[in-house]
Amino acid sequence: MKKLLLSLAFLLLALPLAVTSVRAADSPQSFPPPPPNQTPGGFSGPGPEETTVEKARQKPDDSYVILRGHIVRHLGSDKYLFRDSSGEINLDVDRDKWMGQTVTPEDTVVIHGEVDRDWNSLEIDVDSLAAVK
């Protein structure tokens, strides 16, 4: 008798879950794509602006920066020396950030990253790097 009651209770509890999952499978889970001649919406207005090495040195830790200049030297591992018209600063560029690009000291690059301040050092932790042709 107990087994029969337990089985009946289990079925009564499982039935609403089964109905819910069937209804969810019938309804669409995503929005249709926009029409071909219409671009999806987003923000239209000013965003982060390029800054200089001199100004980046004055920003607090984790500040977002965009720099334009030249990578002039490899310092070892994933460290590089970056130079613009206002000065030099070290970069920390992980291997995946190069995205297959080869850059020389003569090439101009745009760096997106964050200021990384430690006790006695300052560098830019690079999020993306793009050579400007």
C-alpha cells in the first residue's frame, strides 16, 4: 500500500514538470533576426578617447586607456616597450592578443587596455592590439 501511495505521489509531482517542459519546447526561445537592410540598435555617441602615455601614467589602477604609437622593443616574455610622442611605458601583451599580426617598430599600433599599477611598477595590460596601415 505504501508503494502504491509513493508511486501515485511521484506521478502527481512529475506531471506538472512534464507539461511545463512540453510547453517550453513549443515556444520560440529567441528573437528573429533583424530584416536584412536594418542594423540592430545600440549606443550612438561618444566613447573612450585616445590618450597619451604621459596621461596614462597619471591615471589610477584599472583605468581604461587607448594609446596610439609604436612598440619599439621586446623586453622578454610578454613584456614590450611602447612609445608615443609623450613618452614610453611597458606593455603586457598576452600571446592571443596579437591575433596573427606581425608588428615592427616602424608600424603604428592602437592599444586598448587597462593601467596596471603595482607597488613599484606601472604597465598597460593589453586587451587588444591593432596595427594601423
